[in-house]
Amino acid sequence: MTINLQTIATEHRNENTMNLDQMSSLEIITEMNREDALIASAIQPHLPNISKVIEYCIKTISQGGRIIYMGAGTSGRLGVLDAAECPPTFGVSPDVVVGLIAGGEGAFIKAREGSEDSAELGKQDLIQIGLNERDIVIGLAASGRTPYVLGGLAYAQQLGCHTAAISNTYHSKIGEVAEIAVDVPVGAEVLTGSTRLKSGTAEKMILNMISTATMVGLGKAYQNLMVDVMQTNEKLRNRAENIVMEATGVERSVARATIDAAKGSCKVAITMILANCSYEDALMRLEKACGHVREAIMEK
């Protein structure tokens, strides 16, 4: 099937960069910086729909489901990247937020552009990970029409999953299939059709919002501190101590000792200190508070 690229917003030419090949390096990056500055304001009108996606994500994980990102090319890589950041940042299992990219894991490093053209592949990738009605599938496609994503979203809808679509075009095809559409046109790219630029930046910003606000909603933050951070290296161990110190006002030696007593958990250590309770009591408080430290320390 022949695709008329002129009808796709992400393929339009940018009138401000028609002489890109004649610009100096400084002129190129000045123009890129000017274009990038437009992205946040382009996203702003879509915050209510993004918030709806987040509420679904919180509900999904609370009920034992998963967030599944799926996309091809840059969009797929961004989903995989956001999913990969969740375990170390928020202490969740790698199975809680999953990123699927057309062509498989190898496509993250080496582009396999043709794989995006199969709607069946999108369905099969979801079958392979055991998609069920408790999960939410978030499809990503700058063009808004990627068959891999369309196939995945259609299958997810059949199963009764919540679904959302993120694109950078008007009235996207993936948005028509999904329950919630987040269509954020960011204007023509500096380099025509190179959606790794503004479109990719917009998608990354939206994914940052979704994963961060979801995890905060699940109790993964106290104040603005990452209380479920995983301590996998010396830098993160030091950060964990700093988090406990910031949250409670104790000295480093006390923070370190309490983290040890809390079996490595910042969240439990903070609860132990602020509620002046034992490790076991802190665990019970947090369980009653569904993991939220603020509620746990107020628990009677």
C-alpha cells in the first residue's frame, strides 16, 4: 500500500530551515533550540488526557497489572528506556513496566525499520508476554499510524485492557483505536521527517510524566524524595543515606544505621525514625498505608 507522506504532519517541511545545509553549526543548533522550546507549550493542552492515562496506570498497577509501552524505531526505544528506568528509580520489578519495540530487543541498538509494518507482529509480541485484561497498553507512534502499534492496541482492546495512544499528529489512527488519545503535534522537524527530534522529545517528556506521576501515586515518593530507590552502587547507597537525612533531619551515622536496620529500605527507615517505631511496626504501618510514607507515619 502506497503511503502519502504529505498527509502526515511529521513529514511536513519546516519553513524556518529550508536552507539548513547552508547554516553554520551555531545557526543550526540555535534553530533547533528555538524549535525545542515550543514543545512544552504544545503538550500543555493535553495534560488532562495525560492525567487520565496516569490514573489508569495507578489503578492498573494497584490491581496487579502492568504498564506496557509499545512502539517502533525512536518511539519504541523511548518506551523501552522509560521502562528500564523504573526499577532502579522506584524499586519496582522489571515486570511492572514493560517496553516492547518492533523487531525485538536487538532493534533498540540497530534499527530494523521494516518490522514496524506488521500489525500481526504487534499482536504476537503482546501474546508472548501474556497480556491480560488487567494490563494497560500505551502505544507510541510519532506518525500516529504505525501498523505494529495499531495491531497491538486492537488486540489489547479485544482483551478488555485499558489503552492509550501517544502521537505527534492530528487525529491519529492509533488514537482512534485507543481508549485515550494523546495527539501532540509539535510542528515540522528541523530535518524533515526526522521524528527522533521534536517528536521524540515530546514523547519522552510525556513518558516522564506518566511514569513519575504514576509512581508517586503508588507511594514511591515522600515529599519529593525517591524513597524506594534501589541501592545498587556506591552512589545510590550515598543517595539513600541523603534521602533519609533530608526526610528526617538525622545525622548520616543514624541514617546509615537505620537503613541497615530497615534491611536496606529508605522508606522503612524514614517511617521508623519519624514514627519512632520498630522495623516490624514500620512494615505494618506501610502496608496499611498502601506504601505511602506520609500516611504511615500518621498511623495510630
